[in-house]
Amino acid sequence: MKAACLLSGGMDSSTLAYYAKNEGCDICALHANYGQRTENKERACAQKIASLLGARDFTEIDLRYFEQFRASSLTDREMEVDRFDPARAGVPNTYVPFRNANLLAIATSYAEAKGADAIFIGVQALDYSGYPDCRPEFIDAFRRAIALGTKETTHIGLETPFIRMTKTDILKIGTELGVPYEHTWSCYKNEDRACGTCGSCHFRREAFAALGRRDPIPYEGD
């Protein structure tokens, strides 16, 4: 089976790519640059993971219109990246409006063009930051959109094996698969030393701590 994998270079998407490879898939990696603060680091990590997996293809796409839309601290340098706050009501400002719909639409075009059997995306809806486009209901709706919007001869599955897992569950799988987490990046804010305070850093560090493992990437203050 040929799999179109959305590969950001982060912990979840990299684990997912290793998972797909372990399932016997040929990997076609799709990476998005959308003006995010850690764009260069994420690109380098995604390229490294794709190379280690022997990906059949690595395609970068440019979604810099998200910079023009602003409204997210990932793409608007005038906004401060929200620190993780378990008491926060609502969605943190790291949410990029409707980003996963954009990514999945492009991934569908990519998968159909490449003759892929499935799209793999590493969304999860348990210990996440409340992003609405990570919910199972959204994924189910997009499955219907793929079926309706592609050729009758096209059959593309939308695979989200981590959607009902915690970050710790995902790390357990990745550890068993030998994912090189030193070549992944999760921080929303920095490219050299992870901030340790944003939501993505929080959940990553919490997962490593839960398994009694040392996170191999550098953090501020270490």
C-alpha cells in the first residue's frame, strides 16, 4: 500500500510515518511550510525522518497565506505564544484557523495524483489543546468529502490511528518502533532550544516523564 503521510517533523507525525512504514506502506511524505515560527527546524526534521524511512517521495508545499490571515501566534510575530494553562477556557492562540482542512484537502490532491491508497495524519483528540479540527467528527466529515470529491475510480482512506490516544500512548508506540525523537521538534516558539512552556512542549515533556524517559531535544534552562 502507498501512503501519503502528512509529515510536519513533530513527534506525532513522525511516529505516524514510522507506524505506516511498519504496516507495510510505501511512504510519500507531504510537508507544509505556512510561515510558522519554527518552519526551518520543522522542515529539517521532516526531511531527516523521510530520509531515514526511505520515503518514495518528499514534497514540500507553501501555505504562506496563513501569514496573511494572521490570527494565530504561530504565524503572527506580534502575538505572544500562549503558555500552557490547564485552567484556560477556550482554544489557545496557537490554533491556526482551519489548518487541518487545508492540509487534508492538499493531501487528498497529492494522494490522488500519486495513486496513494491512504492519507495518514497524526491528529489526536485526548490530551490536545482543544483544536476543533482534531476532533473525530471533523475527520469523519472529511472522509465523506474525500469520497465525494475524487474520481469514482479513486479510493483513498483517511487513517488516524492515534486519534483516541494520549501523547504517552503515541510515545510508547514510537519507542517500540525505534522512532529517533532527537530528529523531531514540537516547540511552537523556538528553533534552537525548545521553550518548555507552550502547549506542545508541555504534552511532549509530560509523555516522556510518564514513561520515565529523557527527551533527547534541548530545552531552555536545561
